[in-house]
Amino acid sequence: MWDIRRFFDLSPFSGPYPYRFLNAHMFFNSTLLPWAQYNRLGGLVLLKPANGLTITTGLADPGSSAVDVNWFEDGDWDLLHEWRLMAQVFGKDKPTLFTLGAVYRDKEQPTLADPTKTKRSDWAFYGNFNQWLYKNPENPRQGIGLVGWYNNISDDSFIAQRGSSSGFEAFYNFYVTPWLQVSPDVQSLIGPALDPSGNDTFVMGLRALVLL
């Protein structure tokens, strides 16, 4: 099972679904979607050469599946590489996470922008930073953090529609009672759904979680 969410572009603010952002761009890097097939053959090497530094490299077969593990017989391959650094720029109680990664695919397949056309390779670069603004010294899981997103996907990518999108989201989890959690949420979206002709959107939401 190839679940890249466990190893690539991790964020301390992207926890289990009931506790994380509501916008999918905020808890999963959409540029990694072509490399995120769940049932496939793959492996990775994870190195920690220095305190706070993690280097991850993965190799996978994009043609394999749960019913057809062909062990790279078609000559297709995916490569994923990432550097992740946890630093203490603003002090030990406010850690900063820097992430820089690149992915590459070598496989002939159609593009979504024009299914009549195919291309042999596709690639993407991504970078992220997550910053804690406040942490409760008595409960490290409680605090306030900052992270944003922007992406730009070309027309001939495997997952391309076109254009770019960006946005901002803020939410906070309140425990009304020990068994009830309420999370108000606001989002400001620019170019939603990667459609530059779409109107910018402001969204307000509310999530409730009952703990039994």
C-alpha cells in the first residue's frame, strides 16, 4: 500500500480529519495527486542525517495496482524526493517546518487538459513552511499555527485543468464539553478549482464532533 501522505509534505496542522482544515488543499498537496495512487508497488528510504533534518526518497511503479503488480515490467517509474527541516527560528516553543520536494514520472499517458494528446513524462516542485505562533506550555497539542497554499499547474500536466489557485483558511477547535468539539471555519479562495475564470470565493463553515 503506497500512502505518500504518511511520508511526503507532512504538516503538523494536517492531523486526522475531525481535527484538521476543511479545504483539501490545506491538508494534502494537490500537485502530488498523480503520485498518490494507493494500491501500487513502491518503496522508500528515509534518512535523518542531522537533528531536525529528514531526507526522503521514494521509487514506485505507476503501472502496478492491487490486481496487477508487474514489477516495473513496462519500464514506467515514479521518483519522489524531499528535504524536511524542523528549525527553531523563533524559539524552542515555536518551531518552524520547512519542506522542499520534487517528483518525476516517466510513463506515457494522456493529459486531462486534452485526452487526445499524450506525453511521456511529468514533474512537479513544491515548497512549504509551517509556523507555530503559540503553544500552550501545559499542553503541546494546543496552540495556534500559520500555513498557506498556492499552486500553479500547467495545461499539459497529467492532472491539469489550467491556471493556478491559492487561498487562506482559519479554524479553531473548541471543546464545549469533554464529549463535544465545535470548529468554526473561514476560507478565502482565489481561483478555486484551478479555474482562473471562476469568481473568488469566501466560505464560512462550522464542524461539530461528538466523542463517544
